[in-house]
Amino acid sequence: MSAPKKLFIKTYGCQMNVYDSERMAESLGTQGYETTDVAADADMILLNTCHIREKAAEKIYSELGRMKGLKAAKPDLKIGVAGCVAQAEGAEIMKRQPMVDLVVGPQSYHRLPAMEDAVARGEKALDTDFPEDDKFDTLKSRPKAKRGPTAFLTVQEGCDKFCAFCVVPYTRGAEVSRPADRIIREAQELVEAGVREITLLGQNVNAYHGHDGGLAGLIWALDKVDGLERIRFTTSHPNDMDDALIDAHGTCDKLMPYLHLPVQSGSDKILKAMNRKHTRDQYFKLMERIRGARPDLLLSGDFIVGFPGETEEDFEDTMDLVRTVRYGQAYSFKYSTRPGTPAAEREQLDEDVKLERLHRLQALLGEQQREIQDEMIGRTVKVLFEKKGRETGQMIGKSEYLHAVFADTTDVQIGDLRDVRIVKSERNSLGGEIC
């Protein structure tokens, strides 16, 4: 038998890209590929790209430029670009970097085996369609190989919200939900492979409509999967947090007390300019209902500062919202243009103003995160241990609140779910003792 071919995948961006990279590797496994962590050893390199960050396309072109030496040393090396930059740039990638052999968008990666065949015949392969055939139907079942205790599972893709700053509707397409029975089957396959916690993924996951009961109905269906201990979901839009989903946070034991609910701005003027379709007051009332259902819930959010038209007063509205709501985790960015989005055509703020505001916001968010971590000292939490720590005898896992927790123990294995008493709080983690 011929030796397995080696596949190196570099993944950028969101958790959905992590999931997509796994599925791409599984798909190319049918072509005789095994994954490698060393690009120089690879017979194929795939860059699974994200278009959310600033100058994403240029960063990918720079990465491709650095790979010219690998291609020169190994002329048969296949190089591909996948994901959202591939969708946005298409044939331009091959034009600017002729060494690229294939370009595939996020809705077409189930066609990778056929594209790889074409490349093997000496052809270029390009597929950035939004195909009618369901990629999840085409992909094989998950392999039964042993996995770690946590996994991502895509249930919904695309977005119909058209926020003025966002490229997702253009690179991922309209909202599409996977049928619940297929999600449950994949969840069962993951559990059989050793997974105990699943995070449900979607660009707008709480708009999921593949179950009669929406995302809440899917969560309750997954609640019945034997061996599945924990359920999470991300990322959500405030307008799609319905009563059933809020109630599930208070009544479903497997649904963890953590919610990522981006608000982006605390200014009604800026929210309208962003086309967010909600107000700050609606967000406040929503948080009251969610915390009424689950008082100990840890909230995470997304914030953009320096959006076109943002005044100092608008920014202070955001700071006020943060002080009022209180976030245990958050992601914050200064606004940067995305070609093809409405906000990119507007008058932009000075970069120094954006950066100064970002630093102020991040200082406040960091202070809140540390306070909430410090409040965990003395509490007992359940930790799902995922890996060994840096120190001898140390294990690291996640609490139900998604805090990283480390403990010195020789009595814990990867995949164990144990009670841990928190005894110290560090910069981005908690230290605990096994109970």
C-alpha cells in the first residue's frame, strides 16, 4: 500500500471554521490524506480563512507568499484556500498567487475530493458557488476515532440580518438550518467517540429553525442523548432570543450558564446606523428576562468602537451599557472597513480616536472580567478536564461558566467531570482543588 498523503490545515477565525476544518480533513481522508501539524511535511496545504478581521485578504496573500519556498522545494505540493476570503476573492486569489491550486468557498467544501482529483490531473479547481445540494448530506458520517471531551457542531449557517459592518451574508449566504435528526445523529457519533460537551454553532444560531421548537427544541432533543453532559451555543442575536430559549436556560440542566450575546454598541443612534434592529432598552429588558431565568449566568458580548458617526457621547452610552449589564467575558474591536458592506462607504473616524476608545472599553471589560473571576473564589464548580497543564501533575478544564480552571491532581483523567473548589484567581484562569 502507498504511504498516506499528508494534509496541513491552518484555521483562521471563528469556531465554525474550526468545525469546517475538521470536516474538510475528514472529507479528504477519503482521498488518502492524514493530517499533520508540520506544513513542510504536507502534500496539501489548506488555509481555511476568515473575513471578519481587518485586512483579512491581504494577510492571506502574505501567508501564501511565505509558502513559495515550500512549493519550490516540493513542486507537487498542492495549495488551497478555503473559507470566507476564498468566497469573497474567488479567482482573484489564483490570479495574484498562481501557485494556488484550488479555491473553495465555505458552502462547497464537500466537493473537495473531486477538486483534489482535478488538481491531481494538473487542473486548477475553483468553487465558490452556493450549491443547491446540502454539503452536510454529502459529507460522510463522523469517524469513530477517539476524540477529546469537547466538540463543535454546526447547526445553522448564514445570516439574514445584514448588519452594516458585516460580510457574513455575502460570504456565508442566507440563513440555512440543518434538520434536527441529522444534528442529533452527529451528536451521538461524537459522544460515541468520547465527547461529553458540544457547542452548537451558527452565524446566528438562535435563529435555528430545523426543529419545530427552534433552538430550544433542538437543545431539549439533545438533552436526551445519553452520555452528552453539557450543551452550549454561539453566536446569538438579541432579536432571536425567544421565550422558549430563555426558559431553557433556567430549566435544562445540560445547558450551561454561559451566553454569548453581542450588542455591539450602547448607543441607539449607532445601533440604528449598524442596522442591528434593536435598541439599548430592548437589550436591557432582554437581559433582565435571561437573568431572571438563570441568575448565575455568565454573559459574554461583542463590541465595536469607532463605528462611522460615533461621537464621544455615543461611546459613553456603550460604556454605560457595559457598567449596567456587567460582562464576564467580551470581545472588543475598533471598527475597520469590510469591502462591499454599507458602512465601508461612510466617512471614517480617525484611527487614534478609535484606538483610544478601544483601550478605555477594554480596561472596563477587563476590570469586570477580573471581578467576576475573583468572586468565584470559595465556590465549588464542575470542571470538565480537557488536557494536561504546563506543570507536572496539573490538569486543565472548563467550568460550567467557561472559565479555564487548573488543578494539581494525579487522580483526574482527560474527559473527567469533577467538582472543584476554587481557591485562586489569575489573569485568565482559576485555580482549584479537587473535592
